[in-house]
Amino acid sequence: MLHLTQINKVFNEGTLDEKNALDHVNLSLNEGDFVTIIGSNGAGKSTLMNMISGVLTPDTGTVEIDGKNVTFMSEHKRARYIGRVFQDPMAGTAPTMTIEENLAMAYSRNRTRTFRRGVSKARRTYFKEVLETLHLGLENRLNAKVGMLSGGERQALSLLMATFTEPSILLLDEHTAALDPSRAELITNITKEIVADKGLTTLMVTHNMQQALDLGNRLIMMDKGQIILEVGEEEKKSLTIERLLQEFQRIRGEQMANDRALLS
């Protein structure tokens, strides 16, 4: 489903600010995998997500989705395969457009565009049905401007829009980090339901170690542009935060007082 092979990315090469953001990264996701990613700031997590989505192009290496080499495919063209939800609730929706208009835009993302304006009665009924699954009452507010919604409501809508077309890969980039605890829990539960119901192949970056343990069937840890730990499904079931911290210390070969802060 997703294959990254020997991905390298260097920023500011040849300067004092040179940074090897991704260093010979190999990663494969099978269909239906839900992989959580943890790591310290600057570990390469966001660079990895940008590499998959087409925001960045690797210096060397290849990116394959659904058996297609998309390494040099533009972000716009790659969007037909990818759904992405960002940390900022403002990033995934158009605030001046209504809920219905946002949904219509997402619905048409990988479909042939026409000159017909408006939303049909059948499609409006469908929009209401999918909004009902969020249990937020948004199905009764189709004409509300998205900018008037709360952060949690916008993030729930962003998640729904990103998964509308059942993308080959769903990228969740710390999508609960900007929310208060109750809204973060809501979005986490909605995420779990949508991914399970649609069987989506998912990659999720999080600084919340407990969330990384609770969600998905695999876990990877990144540090200094490399994947330093991969945990499979069976091992992940018994994994704890303390064991993760111990593993991080063991791999780094040093005792760091702020490991928990780095990874949480």
C-alpha cells in the first residue's frame, strides 16, 4: 500500500545550518495498517508526512502508493490517493464556506468536475447521514459557516472530509494536539471509529505516548531523521509508556532526564 525506500532529505546542505531531516528511511504499510509515530521535536516526523503527501521531494529514494511510484508526483495530483488532517483545526477546512460547501468540495476531490452548480437533494441527504455519525448535531447546520464552529467541531469535520473518498493513505499530523482534553478525546474516538469502519491505511504522528499505544496496530519511534524502533501488533498490545522510555534511552545510549518531555 505504502512503501518508502531509502528516503533521504537534507535541508540547508553545505551550510552551518545543514540538517539531515530524513536519513535512509525505509517504511512499509500494508492495507489496513494503522501506524502511530512518536519522537522528539526535530526527529523527522513532519518531514516524513510531507514526503508522503508530496509537499517535499526526497533527495534520494522512492515513494510508492498502491504500487505506483509517486516520488516526483506533485502534491495536487497525489491528493487523489491521500487524505490528511493537520494539527491546526483551521487548516483542513474553508472557514468562509458553509459545512455543505466544504463537504461538496471534499466529495469532488477525486471525481470528474462538472459545470453544474449546487448540491443535489440526494447528495445533501448523504451529507446529513455522514454528519450524523459524528454525533455533534452538524447535520442540522449544513448552511452554517465553518468559521463559526468550535475547534473540535472543525477538526471532526476535517477528519470526515479527509476520509470521504476513502483515500489509499490517511495522514494524521498531531490532529488532536491543539484541542482541550475533552475535545481531543472526542476526536480520538471518532478517529478510531472512522478508520475501523472504512478499513483505512493510516499513519498518525502524535506526541501523546498513551494515544500512540491505544490507537493502531503498529508503532514506530523516530529520532534524528531515522526510524529507531518498530513495534509490531502483538508486542504493541503489552507495551507501556515506561518500556517505551527505557527503549528510547537504550537506543540513544544515554540517560536523559527529559525523555518523557521529549516523547510526550
